[in-house]
Amino acid sequence: MIRGRSLPVATPLFDSLEQEAYLQLWRTYDRLREIDERLFAEHGITAQQYNALRVLEAARPGSLSASALGGRLVSRAPDMTRMLDRLEGMGLVQRQRNERNRRAVEVSVTRAGTALVDRLADAVRRCGHDQLGHLDRRSLRTLVELLEEARAPHEADGPADAWPGSRSRTSSRRR
């Protein structure tokens, strides 16, 4: 105490270790996202749109329902219809009504969409290297496992949320 006043108590930067981990994750995502946003902006699309094109490319020669597509995206699209409108307007996807269920819309990638994915392939690989290439393989595997473990209790169990990138769904890729 100094003359009847107490010294200010240092407050922790974070309220908890969980909060620190979450905020570290958020800040990391923000920094890494800037790198891929620049790449995709050069081609007139967003990372979310590119992700949709990649998912549809993997479904070729078939199509996916809009809801199945939404479930396979890395992050949820708050307005799938608007995103598909934009992609369709650019000639990158096409939509058609499901013949058995007229309420359902089937989405497929066009030749132009496939060509864009192909043109971006090398740049996307370089982008991933720019983002995390400074980490060794062991650190990357550990990071992937920790992120999956952190996300697991928050994943929905429905088939629409069966994200193909989840290693726990394909144990052959686990190690």
C-alpha cells in the first residue's frame, strides 16, 4: 500500500486457458485467411466459393443437393442460395430440380468451374505452404489431431455434417 491506496493488481490477459486457446486459434485463422483471400480475390471468387467448387468437382460426374453441398463445406454458408446464384451467374455451377423431389435442387460444377479449379490447383498448394509450410510434418499432424479433438464435441452427427476432411471419419488416413 502506498499512503492508503493499494497498488493496482495485474489482471490476466485471458479469463481462462480455454479462452486463450480459442483466441489464439481465432487470431491464427484471421492471419492465415488473409493469405487465401488474396489468392481467390485475384480470380474473382471467395474461399467459400472455391470450397464449393472443389466439393462439386469431387462429386463429378454426379451432382449434390444444395443441403449436401452445404454440409460438406469447410464452414457453414449462411446463405447457400445467394452463393449458388453468384456461382451460377459466373457460369461455374448449374442447378436443376430433382426429378423425384421437386423441392430439392441438385447442383453440379460446369466445365468452366472445373477449369477454374484446375487453374488454381498449383496456387492453392503454394498458398497452403505459405500458410503452414514453416511447420514440420510431425507438428502439422499434431495440429490436425488437436483441432479435430477440439471440434469433435461440437460437430453435428447428421449426414449433412459429414465433412470429408475429418480424419476420424476415414481411419485409413489417421496416421
